Amino acid sequence: MHQNLTPTHPISTPLVGTVIAVQANFCQVQIDPETEAVGGKLILCTRRARLQKIGVSAIVGDRVTIDEVDWQSAKGVVTDVFPRHSLLDRPPVANADRILLVFALAEPALDSFLLSKFLVKAESTGLQVSLCLNKSDLVTDMQRQEWCDRLSNWGYQPIVISVETGVGVKELQIELDRQITVFAGHSGVGKSSLTNALIPDSNIRVARVSGKLSRGRHTTRHVQLFTMPTGGLIADTPGFNQPDIACTPTELPRYFPEIRQRLAIAHCQFSDCTHRDEPNCVVRGDWERYAHYLDFLADSIAWEQQLQSQPKLESSLKQKSGSGKKQYEPKLDSKYRQISRHTLIQSLDELAEELDVD
């Protein structure tokens, strides 16, 4: 039975809200809290056929207008999508302001190389990057301070918390107020538990850390925004174990605060310096993450080479589906390609919707 959301007096339309979840061709939109009478209500929406025709889709975090609301069933139609000020591809989140990397000080043990890889990936998004260290109750005061000092040299001031004891959770909630924050980090570090602590009614499923592998099982399956009591929005994203280094060798140095700091006060001899073995390089030196940089540089060079060769293969070949191995076959010219049944039915549905007929 649907909850009766019928307002006590007429509401002007269209309404403005934020997409908090997407599934198939439907999205759930939360109406802006300041909207009189219906602020904060959730409306299940489809896209107007016009948006589908021009290829405009709505993803989590999008600001949209909705119309034709049936308040009895809490359903409506997305009529427009506002321009985005930021966009993440993986996970797909629009208008995010910050990435909060959540890592544990213990269980699983904090791995500096893995943390560094996550930091570089987060920096590459262009969003504000914050670092949260969970499970502080499982280590000593000295161990906590050692990690804080170490990360300070990396250019980060971590927020130390314990979901178990509640230490630092309230302060973190204030820090994330009035923003869209994307949670990311190694599985098993407590991202879902932290979301449950910040938003008690979110009820995200939490899995235990594996004893054999010292890492957690993935418990978040899709991207969804959760609203904090203070008004901020949290995207608890599907966990992943190894973020990829998908940037060029020229871009990579920008994602290390230590390198940015060195280049701000001095310049290398060569403008295209890779900071590996060139003479008179101001970056090369005795700093902790330099070894990480060299490893990531090798990955970045390999990624760029693969990217340069990939279009040549894909321009004339297509991968066959339904096979255990990767197999390719020549692409047909567009004029010889048969329109799929799904595309044909979808086009007819859109046409019927425009003509307002069954």
C-alpha cells in the first residue's frame, strides 16, 4: 500500500529535487527540503521521452525538475536535468563535492602503498580529497600519532575516528554538512558501518572481515545517496580492491601533494620532466612516496600506450558476445546494420507516449 503523500493545498509545478537512486529506467528523486509542504518527499520518476531522444540521462546526484506528480502513488516524470558541476564515471555520481577515503588503522592493517593508490585515484577526480582513519580503538595512541605524522608529510590531515566507540563521528558529520560526499576505500574498513553511524536509519548491510584474507566482503552493490540529519548527502559506493591508475605520465605528478609543493618553489630543467632520471630534477629525492610515484609512473606509461593502440583495433573490429574468450569480428557499415528488436520497440513506445496513445 502506498503512503498517502497528497499535500493539504495545491503545489506549484515543476518541482526541483536531487536524484538519490537509479534503477533501470526509473530514478528516485528527493524534493528539495525547503519546498513548502512536500520538501524531503521521495518521488519515483521516469524520464520524459524528449530527454531520452536527445540522450539525456539522470544519474545519482543530478539536480532535476519533475512534473506530472501523482501524489497518491508518489510517482512523477523527470522533465529536465540541470548542468553538472562535477561528474564521476566510476562510480557514476554527479555534482559530488568531496571524496572521503575511509581506511582502517587495523583489521585490516593499513597498507601505505594501497592507501597511496587510492589517494592518487581520488586526486585525479578534481574533487576535494579527505582522509578518514577508522578503528582507532584497535591501536595505541602512539600508533595513531605515528600515522598522523606520516600522512601529514604526504600532505594530508586525516580525521581519526572509531565507529565502534563513536569517537570523532560527530565531528565528521559536521565536516560533511551541506555537501555531496563520495565514500571510497578498501573493502572491510567500515564504510557502510560509518554511514550507518552518521545516518542511523540508512540500514546498510555490513559484512565481517575475512579472517583468512584480512579483508572485507563487498556489501554495497549500487550507488545510492543517503541524507544526513544535518542535510549533507553521502554516496556509499560499491567497494573495489584495486583502483586503477588511468592517467597520463604528464598528469600523474599533479596528484601528489609532495610534488606540487616542490614544483611550487622550483622548476625542473626540462618542461616535460618525468621526475625519474632526468638531470636537475627538483622532485627526485628522499621523500617516502617517491617509490610509489615511480611504480605508478610505470603503470601510467603502460596505460597511455594501451590507450593509443586501442582505437586502431576498435575502429574496424567488434567484440563478439556470449563467448568465454575475447573474439573479434569485422564491423558492418552502418547502412547494413539491422535495427534491434529492443531499439524498435523502444522507439515505438516513445512515439506512442508523444502521441498520447496506447
